[in-house]
Amino acid sequence: MARGQRKAIEDKITEKEELVQALKVRLKAEQGELDALYREKRDRDLEGLNQMIAASGLNLEQAASVLQDYIQAQTTRESA
């Protein structure tokens, strides 16, 4: 009788190991899709910034300088 229970437990262990492995595979696939969505969002955001900079007539260095000045001003205001 103990052998029957042991086999049932071994079968359960095997099933859980298979389930965990399948979930790991799925998690890896889902993480890949999430990473792709993050890249797509970043690319869209960068494209929007690129269009805004182009429309402003500033070059990249000028736009970076303006942004840096703004950040410093905000940081100064928050510290005060």
C-alpha cells in the first residue's frame, strides 16, 4: 500500500516539475513580449521628441542645453 502512495507522490512531483518548466517557458516568452513593448514605447517617445526638436529649429545640443537648464531650475525651486 505504501508503494501506491509513493508512486502517486512521485507522479505529483513529476507533474509539478513539468508545470513549473512550462511556466518558465511561458514567462520567458511573456518577458520577451513585454521587453518588445517597452522598446516600442521608447521608440515612439523618442520619435515624438525628435519631431518636437526638429519643429523648434534647435539642434540636439541646443535642445539638450535647454532641457538641462530647465531641470536645474526645477531642482533649485524644489530645494528652496
